[in-house]
Amino acid sequence: MELNLLTAISPVDGRYRKQTAALAPYFSEFGLIQYRVRVEIEYFIALCEIPLAPLKGFPKEHYAALRSMYTNFTEADATWIKDTEKVTNHDVKAVEYFIKDRMLALPGDMSPFVEFIHFGLTSQDINNTAIPLSIAEAHREVILPAYQAVVATLDAYATEWKEIPLLAHTHGQPASPTRLGKEIKVFVERLNRQLDLLAQVPFTGKFGGATGNFNAHQVSFPEINWPQFAAKLHADLGIKRSQYTTQIEHYDNLAAYFDGLKRLDTILIDLSRDIWQYISMGYFKQKIKAGEIGSSAMPHKVNPIDFENAEGNLAMANAFFEFFSAKLPISRLQRDLTDSTVLRNVGTPLAHVVISLNSLQRGLGKLELNNSKIQQDLEDNWVVIAEAIQTVLRREAFPKPYEALKDLTRHHGKIDQAVFHAFIDGLAVSDAIKAELKLISPFNFVGRDEN
């Protein structure tokens, strides 16, 4: 059975491939190999720029040809490396051999220079540079814009619905009214705060030889400040070098990144459930697309599937993120291999994030405000202004106002405007206070416009 959209085991590469394709250049096997080639090439060029004495004669006009090995990287190139790996049984060594093979084909005698490909390095210098670089660039180009797009949509709704009064529910019970726009603004603020926190987490890598001390570099060229060299290499690539490491990056910042995404996703799960509930309560309708079916059995139904899909995929992503942040920072002594196989799965939760954010955008785009239902629920729940009346009476030093309102609202049938106005008329307060109290309704007892 050949691998295609129908035979893929994971839905992120099958059912949802169209949505996740933008992540393939970063997290596919092809993408990982390309990033490795890129790091090896940029490392070699940086050695030439020192310059190391044996590399002084390397023709700088070949830099472009070297960089084209990764900028014009093809599936045929990746296949060459994978075929070589079958012999070497080592993926990074196969990348080294690929670059040497292509380098020897350049004009001139390249034989004096080829052994400076992967000079003094261990595989994790390449992997722990390539992988955080791929995550950093995927975050900047795909992940962050997807989160920001959802926030922008929510912010637009918060403005559009700013003046819509809404019956609030605490513990599932009718409570002091609010504004729909403000309820959406809660999520905007929460998401923006977490995005600000996430922006403070650096993408860090490791570069320092077999145990992080530049042993091979130092013994070969002791006059070079290798930590400074490595820090510049990483900065030029777009990440930050962790100064003290073992053979591998300690992954603390990567764990912080995953924890940050998990918090964002948790907020979006909260949002998905709230919107789902509002749809269930009839506060929102969903735009109907011709040809779509809500239920295979019940023709009338239009299910909130986009919010359910988002919730499920966000939960999947968070399960991965929680595992990653707990597992990756732990390694036996100078290193074990468990991080390597785990890191190959980084693209999977990020794909679930993208799927969920796309679902949220679709779902939010289908929402239609059902203002008549919102208004009717407010009209049916005049009881919620009891809080307002007893608080004003407290201000006026009225005796036991809370108890008076409790007796009214708990020992009376249906509470409506007429009941409250009759109650107000019987209060031993001034006519001015009575007039003030009669102005209060579920439609205007909504607090401040801004908090």
C-alpha cells in the first residue's frame, strides 16, 4: 500500500493534509534533512570566515554554490541522503557525505577543504541547531500568525458586540447581566497576555562538540574563541546558543515554549466550550452552507462541529506538549538517545494546533447573533436585578436590604418588572430613590463599558 492521503496513518498527514501542508517544510523528514544541510553549510562558511588557516584558500565565490545545496534542496537530494543512511546507519553522517560529494564537484581542487565539513562536531551540534531553528521559523511563519488571526477575529467581534446586553450565568444559573463584547474581550486579553509571555521564551540550541566543551575544536585550534564563534553562528541563524550544555541542549526553553502553547490552547478550549454553550442556548445561530449535513439521522440539526473539532485537536496538542515539556529536559548524564526519537514528533502537536485554529476560524465565521433570544432571556430573568436593588438600598442605609430581596425572590412566583415595581413602591424610601430603582432593568444593569 503506497503512502497517500488515504493510506496515511496519522490524520495530520491524511485527512487534514491540506491544512497542515504549510508545516511540512519544517517538520517532515525532508525538512529535517534540509535544515541539517543548512546548518552544516553555514558552519563551514563560518569556519572559512574566521578564517581557519587550512581554509584560507577556499574560494569565497563558492559560497553561493554551497548555500544552493539547501536553498535548492530537492527530493532527489533527500533520497540520496536516505539511501546513504542505509549504508552508514547514521542520518547526520549521511548529510555530511552528501555535502562532501557535492563539494568535490565544484570547480577547482576541493580535496583540501572537504574534511572541514562537520569538523569537530557531534551529531547533536547539527540536530540541536537545526531543530530549534525549524521550530523558530515555523512559529514565526505559520504558528504565531494562526494564533494572531484568531485573536483578531475575536477582537473584531468584541467591538461589534460591545453594546449587546447578555444574561450572565454563574454556576450555570442566571446572574448579573454582562455585555457580549466584554465576554469576548476576556478571551482577547487572556490570549494576548500569553502571546506576550511566549514571546519572551528564546529558541535556544547547542553547539559545543561531543560533551559541550569544544574538546576537539580546542585541541586543534586553541587560539580560537570557540564559544564566541558558536554564539555568533547561532545568532546569525536566528536562535540563541545555550552556553553550558552536555552533548545535547537541555531543552528547558523548548519546554517553556510548549508550556506556553499549552496555556494558549487551554484558553481556546475554554472559548470553544463557551461558544458551544452559547450556540446550545440559542444565543448564536450558525450560517448554513448549501449541501452541508449536520446529522446523518436528524435533518434539522446544524451541529457546532467546528468548535468540537477545535476542542479535540487542542486537547491532542496539549497532551503532546505536556509530555514534551516533562520528558525533554531529562537525560542521563551527558546524554541518552530518548530526546532524538521524541523530537521527531514535534510537528505532530503543532499540526493539531493549526487544525484547531483553522476550525475555530471557520466556526467563528459562521456565527450569527440571535439577538431576539438574548433579549428574551433577559426579559425572562428580571430576578437578576435583585442584586442592584439591595445594593442601592444598602447605600441608603435601608435595614436588612439583602434579606428583603431574598424574601421577595425566593418566595414569589414569576418575577417580572411589575413585581419589582410593586415591591419598590412599598419601600420606605424617598420618591427619588424609588424612581432611581425603577430605572434598573436586566437590559441596563450591565456594569461599566470598560474595566
